[in-house]
Amino acid sequence: MNELSRPDDGPLRFGTEVFYASLGRAFVVMCAAIPVLFLIEVLNWTSDHGLVAATGIEPRRLDGLDGVLFAPFLHWGWAHLYANSIPLILLGTFVLSAGVRRFLWSTGVIMLVSGLGVWFVGASGVHAGASGVIFGYLGLLLTRGIVERSWWNAAVAVLIGLLYWWQLSGVLPTENENISTMGHLFGFVGGVLAAIVFRRRRPKRRTDPSGPLNLPDFTLPR
């Protein structure tokens, strides 16, 4: 009985030249995205945080609903942005290396679930920051490691999560009003959902050698 290999056993499998090339390109793109966030923060700083106050998420207010789209690009000061930059680069690199289309769709789902979760049940005040997306990428890589049996994805998420354990504490209840615990929690949920919806399906086995070949079925091809 013949068996097709899993998608992870293709050219992009861990350790191949194509894998490292894809990872390198993704790293460059993520590094290039960070200066854009710093430029936005310059504008925010010059307006005395008026930008984040005007376009952040304000729970249960219709005029604060546009923050679902804009809040991940805004931060409450330089320290807030510095804290999010490194994990965003590292996690985003591994998410992007699996394909641009999956990266964009997954990020959109994470932003939507995290933002709407904050809008519905978040604490009063203005919420902003990329940490919801960061936790979404953590959830995505962990879940992708399970549903696609790509264990290096899960290992990356665990390693980066341990390196930034102080950020992971944001999932738990806290008295720090600057930490949007609901954004972290719903971001993680969004990442789990994205990993399942946009997963690469394992190819079916061909039980009859004389029968037609069953090609891999991808939920969202790159």
C-alpha cells in the first residue's frame, strides 16, 4: 500500500534550503514592518497620544468600534512599542514563512476576534497595542503544530513564550490597567481558530495502487 507524504514533508519542511530561504524572507519583511509602527508612534507622540485616543478600541461604544482595525498598529508610548516589537518580529516570521495568503487571512481573523472580544467584554477605557496579535500568533503556531503535526511550529511558540513569560502573564487577571487581558485572551483564541480554519489538510491515502492518485487538499493554498 502506497502512502503520500504529509504537506510538511514537501520542499518547505523543516531543515530544507527552501525552508530557510522562506524563513529569511519572512524575517526581512517583519523587520521592515516594525519601522512603520515606530512612524505611527511618532505621529501619536507628537499629538500627545491623540491618535490612539481617537482610533483605539472603546468597549461598547459605536465610535470606538473602528479600533478593531486600527488598535493593533497603535501603542501607549515607546516602552509599550519596544515590548511588543521583538516577539512580533519573531512570531510573525514563522507565521509568514508558511505563506503570504495564510499569513494575511490568519492575521485578519486574529485582529477581528481579539478586537471584537475587547469591544464586547473589555474594561472601560481605550485599548490599543499589538499584543493581541502576538498572542494570536502564539495560539496559531501551537495549534498548527497539533492539527498539521508540524511540531517545530509548536516548539517555536513554546520557546518564544518562555522567553517572554512576562507577557504571557497578561492572559491572567491583573490590576495593571495598561494590560488588556481580554485582548490577549481573545487574540490567542483567534490564533487557534485561524490555525484550524486555514490549516493544510493531510492528503488521503491511496489504498488501491491502480486507482487515481489523491492529491493533497489544502484549505487555503499559498
